[in-house]
Amino acid sequence: MKSLKNLKNWKYQKLLKNNHYNFKRNYVLKHLPSAFITNAYKSISSWKNYKVTPLLSLDKLKKNLKFNNIFYKDESKRFHLKSFKALGGAYAVERISKGKKNIVISSATAGNHGRSVAWGAKRLNLKCKIFVSQYVSQTRVREIEKFGAEVIRVKGNYENSLEECKRLSKKNNWQIVQDVSTKNYKYIPQLTMAGYSIIIKEISKQTNHYITHIFVQAGVGGLAAGVVAGVAKYFKKIPKIIVVEPDRADCVLQSIKTNKLKKIRIKKESIMGGMSCNEMSFVPWQILKKTSDYCVSVTDNNVAKMTAMLKDKKLSKVSITGSECATPGVIALIGLANNLKARKLLDLKEDSNILVIGCEGNADVKFYKQLLSKGRK
Ligand SMILES: Cc1ncc(COP(=O)(O)O)c(C=O)c1O
């Protein structure tokens, strides 16, 4: 346990209580209908190679922080795609193609979503065009190309790649599959979130403990909203929902604070690339504004260290492959547990059963290796 002594110095960055919290199952299931959730589970669980991802125990950390359980849902094992995103885009592709073989799927992505869409198209033998900005790494591009998709690089940022995707898709009659919703674009993102809700369906069968706290990371909020919808449908008791973000991209925290969907300015990108988002998706905003109890932000400082700790069995008996986006939940938990006031506020106690979502493995192998060696220094 000696190696965990240093954790005492870990801190979170910001903590915000949601003054508009009012968790109602019906409200959540109005924004992500129950039938979507049921259908997603029915379809995805019948796919070839479907396997429930492991619910691991961070048993060394739980002893150190004095909690009853800290569960880690290991999405690095999701369909060999190494991320929860495998559940979203690929499922949306299946639903919207409705068995047709002559359609072309398109999407703009920062990486993981596009991989899922490309994989979903390949499963169904559909052509696929994926648009990426100049900032998406070549490793991520290759991962997408592995599934037979054509990758189109667009100068500028994610928004530029989305614009180009829309322009060419309209011109060529390609079917766009985005995971980010707006007021007028809800159905396909709702399908992706319904896919993510499977995570909670599985957990409801993997443990008899009532989960008391869920730490879920957010970029645009799709994963968090899918998790909340799963909770509304499958959990008997509603746990505290704690949304975790990089401090450099805290668009959920800022939106909850002002009770308005807020676009923020990112001055410097976080190394948690999948979460470096400046504005929430519309449906997740509708859901999270009423259902997240707390928002917490963390810096990038301990991301590499956490990656190494997970791999080197410092927190658990088994070695865990969790890359940058898999770390902030655990980092936030440690920071909050170190602060007596925060511990009390969040009701983090010796009988707490905490869940963190290990949302990705080494999806970008090269970057993961760099993180590991930095974290081991
Ligand atoms: C690995 C990973 N984790 C978390 C997120 C955040 O998910 P969301 O944008 O749905 O909130 C992303 C988004 O791309 C991601 O790729």
C-alpha cells in the first residue's frame, strides 16, 4: 500500500452542486425513450462476439480510500474496438440502414465515434466515408481505415470536418450518422445513447450491491446521458451522478452552473482528447441538467500517472488497460475523497459502492505507450 501514499496530495479542480437537480425516471425516459433502450440491448446483445465487459474491483484503492466498493467497468474489452463507443455509432448504423445494402454512411469524428461507425458499416457491408480534422492522429485514422472506410481529412477543427461532411453528404445523398444532437437532430444521437445504456443493463446483472455513486466522464455528454438513461430504466435505487470533465473543457459544468446550454472557449486542448469538447449535445443537456448531482473537473496532471497505476496493478489485483479518457473518474474520486468537506457533501462513506466507467483502452496504441512511459517515471 506504500505506493498509494502519494495519493493524499491529489486534488480535484472544481466541484459544482447542481441546484436544479430533480431526478425523475419518466422525465429521462421521455428524452431517451424506454423502447430505444430495450431495442438497443436486444440488437447489440445478439451481435457476433458480443460479450459483457468486465466489472472489475479497484480493491487496493477502496481499502486506501475506505469505501465498501469501487467498481471499474472495463470498456477496453468492448468488441475489440477498445471503447464504449462501439455500442453507439455501430448500432445507429444498423438501425438507420434497415437492411438496405446500397446506402453510403458518412460521419465526422475526433476518432472513436468514427471507428464505431466504420465498424458498423463494415459489419453490414456498407460503404463508409469518415471526415476528420487536421488534428486527428494518423494512428486513429489508420484504425478507421482498417474497417474499410474512406477517411477524408479536412483542414481546420472538428466543426470544419462536420461542415464538409454535411456538404458532401447532401450532394451525394450519403446518410450521416453523428453522435452529437441539436434541437433539430435528435434521432440518431438518441440511438447512440441507447447503445451506451447497455453498460448499465450489464452492471445491473453483474453485482448485487446497490451502486451509490457513479463517476461518469463527459465530452458532449452522450456517454453520461446514456448511463443516466440506463440507471432510470434498470436500477432500483438512483445513485448520485457525478459528471467528470477536463478543467480545460468543462462545458457541462459551465452549463449546469448557468442553467443554460453554454458554449465555452477552449484555450488549450486537454490530453483527454475525446472529452475536449466546447459545447454539450442537446439531448444530453436536457437529461443531465436535471439528473447530474455534481459536476467535477480535473487537470491533466495525473492522467499519465493514473494510466500507469491501472496497468501496474497499483489499484487492483488485475492489470487494467485504461487510456487517457478512462482515468478522470478515478482521479476525481481520489481528489474528492481527500477533501473532508467534499466527502461529506457527496455523502462518500465507508459503505459507499462507487462505480467509475473505464470508457476506453489503448484505442490509440502509440499515444497509450507514451502515456505509460511518462506515468512510470
Ligand atoms: C474515450 C472517450 N471517452 C469519453 C468520451 C466522452 O463522451 P461524450 O462525448 O459522449 O460525452 C469520448 C468522446 O468521444 C471518448 O472518445
